[in-house]
Amino acid sequence: MRKRPIAKILFPLCLLLLAACSTQEPPARTKKPYVDNLLIGLIPEQNIFKQMERYEPLMAYLSRKTGTKVSPKILPRYGNIVENFQSSGMDGAFFGSFTYALAHAKAGVEVLARPVALDNTSTYHGLIFVRKDRGIRTARDMKGKRFAFVDKATTAGYLLPLEYFRDHGIPDYKGYLKEAYFAGTHEDAVYDVLNGKADIGAAKNTVFKRLVKEDPRIGKELVVLARSPDVPENALALRKDLEATVRNRLKEALLSMHTDPDGKQVLVRFGALRFIETTDEDYAVVVKYAEHNGLNLATYDYKND
């Protein structure tokens, strides 16, 4: 039997292999599309109309300065910010101190800048307050009373009371109080105590101070029993994979707007002097509070009971 030359056998095989290879295109690299619309979340610090009135001019200014449309989205609950980052395409948000600590641990968001208020402060602290006529002045007096928290994802409206009860030897506040509930906003917590729905409340001092000016009854009828250390005012943080050029434009626009005539007018309406750079280190006290109370930020269930 005559043997065929090995070259004649291999040549067709090579052609078949080449044809097979040519039909398999290399995997396409995923290229992130250019960002032309940023969705920025706003926590429910006050009612929706006041929030939009305050933030819409700032969003419009950032849109003009960055060339990227910046749109606000009011969220009904503090914890919704974390959920939206993970499921609804949020690009950033103005976080409270605890919501930032949570979102940083759960979703890797990165803080950018925060405002300096008209009184030259860039921080706030939490307050615990009661009606003057309820006779409550100590943690012992709170036994069997009603407590209005704000939300499980707030420093002033939840972490401060947790730390307060812990410091006074009360690890189980639910069993100690007659009722504990979440009012939803700092404003509601203040007014629930003022109007007698709750005996004790917790809220951030900036909201409490503003409400005292708007409603003199609050200053006359409520008394503050405790306060937390200072923590960063609501700061803008962005998802970690946001395009670097967009991130840098936003940062530059915020940090320099007090030098721009247009920016100055927006700042006045926003109620701030300027924006300052903010870093993770500024949230050390929030992380410390969480650790004190056995809260794992990466797994913490921020949904209100």
C-alpha cells in the first residue's frame, strides 16, 4: 500500500483549524459609556419640597460647569440610598455621616466634598431632647416612655441614642422603653415630641436649630439632654467606578464655586459659604460608634423594624 506524504495530510487539517479560529472573535472589552447624565440621591432630611428647593439650583450649577446633566432624586428613606446604588443606577448622593459609612462599606462609594454652613461649620451633631413638662432628665427617667428615632441609617437619629443607652447601662432599649419607632425625618422626630406623640426624640442639631427659628414653641417647650460628637455635614459621594474626568470636573466645580459670581449666588440659596474636600478619615467617630454597639457596617441591616 502506497503511503501518502505527511504534508498532504497535515495541510487540510491546518486549513480546518485556521477556519475554526477565524470564526471565534476575541472577547470584546467592556467599555464604559461616556457619562452624560448623573443621578444624585438626596436623603429625606426634610420634606421633599424643601429638599428640592435647596438642591435644584446646585444641580443646575454643576450641570453648567461640568457639561454633564446632574439630576436630583429624592429618596423616601435613608437606607434607600444604599439600595439605589446597588440596584437603580445611582451615580452619587449627598450622604449623612452614617449613610456614607454604610454605603462605603457596602458599595464602595467615595466621598468628594461637603458644604461649610453660613456659621462657618462643616459638621453637625446629634441631640436627644424631651418636653420640659414630662419630667424626663436622665436615662433612668426614660424607662417606660416613648422614643422617636429618625431612621436606622442615621447618626443623629439612631447611633447617638444607641451610644447614649449603652453608656447608661441599657443594652436593650426596646425592652426598656414602652415604645420606640422611626419618625422618618429629623423634622418629624422633633414635632412628634413637641406634639406629645413621643416623650423623647433624637435629631441633628442643624435641623433642630432651624426649626427653633421657624417655630418658637420648640425652644420654649423642649429641652436637650445629650449631644453626640461632631460628624461631617451631608457630603457628596460618588460610585467608585465613575469616569475620572467627570469626577474631577464635579470636584473642581464644587471646591471653586465660592470664587465664581454665579457659584456664590447658588451657595447663598443653598445656605453655605463654600464646599471643602472630605475624606474617609472624617468619619472615624461614626465607625467607632458602630463598633461600640456591635454593628458590622458591611452586613448591617439598615431597614427600620
